[in-house]
Amino acid sequence: MSALVVARDLVQVYKNRTGYFEPPQELRAVGGISFEIQSGRTLAVVGESGCGKSTLARMVTMIEKPTSGDLTIDGSNALNAPTEERHHLRRAVQFVFQNPYGSLNPRRKIGTILEDPLIINTKLSAKDRSDKVIDMLRRVGLGPDHARRYPHMFSGGQRQRIAIARALMLNPKIVVADEPVSALDVSVQAQVLNLMTDLQNQFGLAYMFISHDLAVVQFIAHDVLVMYLGIAVEHGPKDAIFDKPLHPYTRALIAATPSLGGKRPERHVVKGEVPSPLDTPKGCVFAARCPHVTDLCRAERPPLRPVAQRLVACHYAEQFLNG
């Protein structure tokens, strides 16, 4: 099966000016990320705040163009597509934002909010648009009468259901969800995650799921991409990574998540601060905080290489197979 999304060596570098006569500094937000997402599968992108997760999401949704790299969506070059094809690609990829309170216009009724994408992008009649709005509301667990209400009349979980419905109005193939349940109570999170899983099965959707919550990731993901300072440090099937994480950063993330249960690596505290993306280390990006660091780690950046059913950027990944 061919992948719906294929990213190769995506890089995003921002220019940061400190003064009129000073040369701009380069902030490397994403430093060469590659991945694929197939229909019906979820790739979870995890890491601490500032690791480049949201920047990666903006590139995949074509909100930002990468500094370099290649991005193919639904078989088309998403970076250099002609106007008509780019219009098709924007319909194929939709975004679900983190904050359900801020992503809906408070002055517009829900039916109008959901109908807008159809008015802009299709030639459906008013009746067909209305029927599609009602159908989508039902699919996300809401009723026809909700179309006549305003966003402030709904709970946070209901608003996120509406945001998901809006993302699906144009029948996309890929949905990028940036922390879609982090603003919700735990019980409501479970309901929304179950809904997203049901919709994925109904429509064969591919999800790119951005999160820092590994308990959520363990529930919804098929594959996991762990980022640190804009770099992929571990990437592979969810079960392989959660059963036996091989990068020290992944091990620390899983060990520090109390709600996961099951086997986990020995708990240890990661000390120190994340280095500045304006001055990334020469060697391993995690070297300054790694409890297993050696001179090799400080001098040479480890490549992302295959080890035990996943890719790991660590010189000593094999040592953790039995640890």
C-alpha cells in the first residue's frame, strides 16, 4: 500500500535578526525529518515543548513551506504543485487545532461554521450542504438542533467534536491534529479519542497526531516519532517503542509518565535544560542531558539507524535492548 504522506528530510530554518548591522542568526526548528503515513494509520509526533512538533505540522498542512526537503501528499508534490493541484491538496489535508474555545467564531452558528468550507470549495446546492452538515454532526455525536446554536452554548468536548466535524466536511484523506485533547478533562479526552478512532475506521483517515502526553499516544497511535531539538531521535511502531524504548530521551519520557502502567525502563531524572536551537550541539543533540553520555556522543552526531524494528539516533542503542 502506498503512503498518503511521504516526507523526506524536511528542514525549517528561521532567520532571527538581533540588530540592523548584525547578520541574522539561524534557528533550526526542524532539522531533517523523514516519515510516511498510510491510510487508516496514525503517526504520533511526541516531544517536549519547543522540539519542533507544531512546526512540522504546519509544513505538512502547507501553512509553511519548508526551507528544504520533499513532501508528497496523496501522490502529488506538495511543495511545487500547480495552483489547481495545490487547491486539491489543501482539501485533502485538514487541521484540528488544540484549543476548541479559540478555533470557532463565537459570532456564527455552528451550522454556518460547518457549511463555510462547502461554500468555498464545492458547488453543492444549499440543501445538499445543509444535509451534509446534519450528517456530519450526527457522525460526531451531536444532533441536528445543534446546528442552530452558537459555540458558547457547548462544552469543551462538544466544541472539539465540532472542530473535528469541520475538518471532515471536505472529505480529507489526512487530518493533522495538534494537541487536540490537551485542553480537555481526562474523561472527555477518552470520549474524543474514541470518536477520532471511530471516524478513522469509517473514512480510512490518516492522522498525524501531535502530543506531549504519552498516555494519549499509547492509546491512539500506530507509529511514533520522538523529536528532540528538531531532530528525530526514535521512530517506529508504537508497540516496539513502548515495550522497549532504546533512545535515552524516549526512555526518560516513558519513565516519567505515571499513567502508562506495564513495564517501563528504570526511572531516572533528566537534568539540565534543552540547548538553544540557535546553537545546536555538534554531536548528539541530547548529549548535554543524557546520563549515558560519552566523548563520542559529544563529538559525533549519531545517525538515525535501524535497531530492533525501529530507527534510533543513539550510538549505544543496542545496550538498552536487555536493560
